[in-house]
Amino acid sequence: MATYEPAPVPNLADKTKPQGTDLTPKQKEALDKVLAHFSDPDYKLPQVDAENSTLSDEEKFWLSYECMLRYLRATKWAGAEQAIKRLEDTLRWRRQFGLYDKIKAEYIEPEAVTGKMITYGFDVDGKPALYLVPSRQNTTENQRQIEFTFWILERVIDSMGPGIESLNLMINFADRARNPSLSTSRTVLNILQTHYPEHLGRAIIINVPFLINAFFKLITPFVDPVTRVKMRFNPQVVQEGIFAPNAVWKEFGGDVDFVYEHEKYWPALNKMCTERKQRHMERWRQLGGTVGLKEWDTRREVTSNGQAVEPKVEVPLDDELETEINGIAA
């Protein structure tokens, strides 16, 4: 049976753990310095107009405990100052790029009508998958193409449960895929590596023709070594235990017959992500509405009695693995 809408966010209870529970004293000291810097009641974002230097609620929400950890890890724990500089660079970039005002669903929708980028499903660890289908490219290269890339990435982040920080990038180069220019690819890579550190779990790439393979060789020097080792070409994602068959598209070896119909998928995606973000923002406000709050707490859904739990949608397992787990439990 064909599937037309995003998969629900899985129940991650007992499947993930909070970040930052195993820091060394030196790492804890660096984290405390970063937190203290942004928690200062008189904090103003530097290098912007004075009237715009106060952080908005959305910016404070983004500046979470785990976010600070991601930037500290990205700077290889070189010190609080380097992490602070990169965080402030990203705060300014997010404003300048238009993530909070310009790049909205209605503005970006023309880029989405063919389903060239789709978030669907989760791996066995609960990490979301973002599918790229370059053969469905429907516009000429322009700034809005790049903006769409990061709009959809933000929606993938919205779908991440507590304890989840990274995603699976699923690229299918079948059907005469159109590869982007080297300039566009370098721009996207630079933004990903600079402003979305630690968010790429793995890149799974299939059906790579000769010309695309040559293109990857051209851009590889611009990919940092940490990201480069996450790239996998033509893996067996079900046999290797990365995805359950009922959680990944047929093109990647799974059982999901996903059909993109814009009128069905687009409103469902926007509804799911908007409602989820609103719940998390409300939870954030209930917890104090400050910088440094934990995604572990804000991403946990809240029941009527105040208990934080995720919706009861299980991460699917393949039949063989489920039988094995049940056998161990017995």
C-alpha cells in the first residue's frame, strides 16, 4: 500500500539518553563558561544594531544546553571562547539568512511541489531521515533552492525526539539526476558544517553514475574529515541494521512504497512540525524560557498530569530482530 504522508515521531522512551552526562571537569568548566556568557541578564548579541541586539524567544530556545555542547564538540573543546564565537556567528547568520521571518512555508513551497526533498521515517535509533531526489529538481539554481534546503532541515530538526541530535541524509541519484553546481554545493556544505554542527549522522548515497561520482570527487576536498567518514555509498541499510524494512523506502531496500503527492504531504508535514514546535516552545516557557534549557526536557511530550513522555509510536523493528529481542526478554 502506498504511503503519502510523513511518518509519526517514534516513542523514544528507554531508547535514548541525555547528552552531557559524561563530561570531564575541563569540559564541564567550558560548558559553564558558555552558559554563563549567554545567561548574563545584560547580554547583547555583538556586531548587530543596538536595537536588535536582544535575543528573541526563538533564539533563546535554539540556544539550548545541547546546542552549546554541539558547538563545543565542533570546536574540539578548544575552549569556551571559540564555541561562543561560533554560536554568535550562527545567531547572526540565522537572522541574516531569514530563518525567523523570510523563509516560511508559503514562500518556500514552489521548491517543494515535486518532492525533491522529503523528510520521512526514522532509523532503528530514532534518527530522522531526509530524502533527496535530485531527478525531481524543478527550478533553476537560485537562492531559494538553498533556502529550501535549510527550511526542510529545520523541519527535520523539529521532528527529533529527546536525545536525538543527528539525521540520516538519503540521496538517490537514479533517473538522470541533476547535480547542483560546484558553487552551490560548496555554499550548502559550508552552511551545514558551520551552522549545523553535529547534525549529520550519516549520508547514504545510492545509484551514483559516473558523472556524479566525478562530481563527488570534486567536492570531497571541501568536506571536513569528520563529515567525510559519514558518507556511505550503496549500503544495505536493512541488512546492516540501520533501518527496519517498514521504515525505509523501497529504493533503499525497505518496504515503504512512498508516493509524493504534494496536496497530501505538504499540509501534513507543516501541521505536524508546527504543532510539535509549538508544544516544545510552550514546554520551554513552562521550564523558565531561558537559554541553556535542555532539549531532553523541552522535546518530551507532556500528558495531562504533567508527566513528560513521547507519543506512543514505536520505532519499527524488522521481524527477525524483534523475534531475537523477544527471545532475549523471555
